Amino acid sequence: MKKISLTGIKPTGILHIGNYFGALKPALGLARDYEARYFIADYHALNTMKDPAELRDTIRQVAAGWLASGLDPERVVFYRQSSVPETFELSTMLMAFTAKGLMNRAHAYKAAVEENREKGNDTDAGVNMGLFTYPVLMAADILLFDSDVVPVGKDQVQHIEMAQDIAQAVNANYRSEVLKIPQAAVEEQVAVVPGLDGRKMSKSYGNVIPLFAPEKELRALIMRIVTNSQGVEESKDPETSRIYQLYRLFASAEETAALARRYREGGMGWGEAKEALFSVANRELAPLREKFNGLMADPARLDGILGAGAEKARVIARATVSRMRKAAGID
Ligand code: ADP
Ligand code: TRP
């Protein structure tokens, strides 16, 4: 039997090509070896996103983005966190097993307190209970679906450890394996995709190439990549070139080797290199863009897919909650 992997996706902004290579593609690859489950963590996003129109739109864009990138809802379980109310039943029960001190030590909460201290504010200024109890909701997401493996970046490892602690407290109390203990799978070798200005591509730096940018915008953004002042004839170092670093993500090994040769030989200007990048990027992204636009234009279809996913998810979730309620004496 395959092990179960769970991926939580926080819908906090439009997807860019850093997300695509750093998160979407590696996560979609899990479906080969695992029984893969993916969900949109919309209640987690609510902690920071208070504009309903914006949140609604981001949820849809992120859902359509995963589907357009190749997530097959027939083969995996794909759902919105908010469509699985069992999350809250389990979350409430887990609260009873979570030490407040554990939450005090959570990185995100500690960082907020630290920042307040530095600014001379009340230590809890701007901290909502959603932020404070974030690790419990995340533990519920994970434990509800019997996850064996949760692939995450380094910043999320502490949350997985807290989910383990909470699950162990439950199991120890009831002297049985009520909840499965999950393991973090830290993605060490995932490439950091550079943005237009050379820093890490990130929404917060405003240097992103949106994954589903229309063709004209995609070309215009690529033309804006900052380069040095080397002339056309000069030999260029591929390894230090952002255009090359991006090219290699989209191109085959042969294409990449050929571009490196042309860089070194001289005679290739930055303009031509950017055209080459646009061409391979658009080759990969054009079909995704078309699928994305199709889903965004057909809300009923998107809702249908998410609705069917929620039904599959709830079958699993109900079993876990009923196990937990029975163990607890609330059955
Ligand atoms: P942003 O930095 O734009 O706010 P997020 O923090 O929402 O992006 O990231 C969502 C996912 O995409 C995470 O798994 C993160 O590791 C990945 N990711 C974001 N930017 C990059 C990048 N430039 N290169 C590789 N992975 C990235
Ligand atoms: N906290 C994760 C993030 O910020 C998102 C998330 C919520 C998640 N619940 C999860 C990830 C459960 C994995 C499993 O990216």
C-alpha cells in the first residue's frame, strides 16, 4: 500500500514561476509515489487576508492554477480546507491536548512578539488568535487525513513537530494509535528561482513573473530582466546569468548545454538570450495558461471539481473524527 502525502497550499496571492518550480511541480511529482492529497488552506489565509473579494479571487486562482499545472482531481484528493468542517471538530479536540506554552514557542508568534517588543508596542499587538493557534489548525489538517509524509520547506518543520507532539499526547492519553504520527519531508534541493531583479522571486519583492501572464506580458517581463553591460561579442558566464538560470528550468538538457556554449563563444547579446528564454518559457506555459483561463471562465466547472474533492475528503475526515470522538468518550 502506498503511503499518504499531504500538501497544504495557502492562497495568499497569485502564482508566479517561483511557486511553479519551487512548490507546484515538486508537489505534483508526489502523486507518482504516494497516495497524494492536496488542499487549499483558505482558513489559514484568513488570518492575514480580510478583503472578501480578494480572498475569493485568490482561492479560485490558486485552485485553477494547481489544476492547470497538472493536478489530476480523479487520481488525487483535492479540496478546500473550509469545505471539510471535520477540520474544526478535530481542531477543537486537539486544543485540549495542546499546551499553551507550546504555542508560545511557535516561530511565527514569537517573531510577531519580538517585533512588537522592538517597536515598544504591547507584546501581543496585532496578533489574532488565528495566528496564535495556527499550529493547532495545521495539526488538524495533517492528522485528519492520516498523513504519513508532509513535504514542506524548512520554515514549516516546527509546525510538523508540533503536530507530532499533539498527536503523541492524544495517543498516550488513550493508550492507542488514534492518530497517525506524521513525518516532515524537507525539500532541500529545490531550486531558488531568481526574480527580475536577481533577488529570490517573491511577491513581497515585486519582482515576479506571474505563472499565467498573457503572452505579451510574459515577453515584456522577460525583456525587463536586469543584465550587466557586456556587449554582444563578449564571452559570457552562464552560471552568473539570471536569464540562463531561468532558461534552464524550462529547457531540455541539450538546449541548456547549447545555450551555455553560445554564451561562452561570444556573439550572443542579452536581447537574443531573452528571446530564447521567452521562447522556451512560452512553450511550457502556453498550454497551462489556456487551461487556467478556461477554468477561470467556467466557475461552475471549478466548483464542481472542488465539490467532488470535498466529498472524497470528508469520507476520510469523518472516519478520523469518529475514531477520535470514540476514544475521547464524545461519541
Ligand atoms: P512568495 O515569496 O511569493 O510570497 P510564498 O511564500 O507564498 O511565495 O511561497 C509559496 C511556495 O512557493 C513555497 O513552497 C515556496 O517555497 C515556493 N517559492 C516561492 N518563491 C520561490 C522561489 N523564488 N524559488 C523557489 N520556490 C519558491
Ligand atoms: N502553513 C503552511 C504554509 O504556510 C500551509 C499549511 C496549512 C499546510 N496547513 C498545512 C502545509 C498542512 C502542509 C500541511 O505554507
